[in-house]
Amino acid sequence: MTRALLLSFSPHGKAAQTFKLARALLNDRVPNAHITERDYGGQALPPLTREYANALTTAGGLSGSATALSEQLIVELEACDLLVLCTPVHNFTVPAALKGWIDHVVRIQRSFTVNAQFEKVGLLKDRRTFVLVSSGNARKGHEPDFLTPYMTAILATVGIRSVDFVYLGAMVRGEEAVSRAVQQAHRQLSEAISSGL
């Protein structure tokens, strides 16, 4: 059985177009999947604390309460075979909600390590990952995009390299534009899911 982790980082939460699209396609294309859903756009994760930072540099500190939430999120990520991240673009890059999840999940000596050449090496197994990206007014390639290279690099840091990006643009350009963007993304994601699972 496929274990899917479906995460929303939109202020619209589970009402976001990307989330609704991903949920519908998972139910349709992977009907027997066990799907865990999280809404971090509507219920943001707490930021990292001073205690967390101290735990990273204290002997035995990584197993204490300061890293408990981080550990919970990493375990949940490790348990999935299929990862779907639904996110808007905020100011050319990831929203604060997604950055918060990343900060908890990308943890030295847990989800990545550093080798003798000071290169980061992922400790998690690779898994099929889809990043559904919505933007209000932009079309891919017409504005700076720091989200795509950043997400590619940060997921690779923990060992996740099988990543597909699906873009939904023009989300504030009226119902017709939204409908076209959703239909195009539906086709792209449907084909990717069908070919990769």
C-alpha cells in the first residue's frame, strides 16, 4: 500500500486549489493509498527556538524535548512513499509556513550529515515527490523564481531527488484563468502520477 503525505502551506489550507487537485488525483489515481493530510498554511508550525539551536550543539541534546517536534515531522516524512507539497509562491520564493516545515525537517545528524569534504549528504531514502506551486499573477518564466531551485536543493539535502514540479499560475486573474491553470496542472500531475507509481 502506498503511503502518501499531503501537505498544504497555503493560507487557504485545504481549500487551496493545489491541495484540492492533489487530493482528488491521489484518490483517483492511487485509490488504495493511505493518505496523511496536514494543513501548515492555516496552522503554522512554531519557529525554531533557542533551546532547539542549543540542542544541536549539546551532547545528547538531539534526543530531548527541544527537538521533539522536529523528530515527529521527520518520522512522518520517513514513513511516506509519496510526498506531495502544495505551496504558493510568496515574493518569488517559499512562504513562511513551508520554510518553517523545512527548518524542522532538515536537521544535521538526523536527516542529513556532512562528509569529509564538508558536503551535505542526505540520510533519508529517496521517494517520489510532487511540488504543486500556485502563483497569483505570474506565469512560469516571466518573473524571478527562487522557489524551484531552492526546493530542489533543500529536498536533495535530505536525500529526496525524485521531484516533479507542477505550476498553477494566474490564480488571481479570474475564474476562466483559474480553470485553465487547474486543467493544465491536472493533466500534468495525472500523467506524472500514472507514470511514476
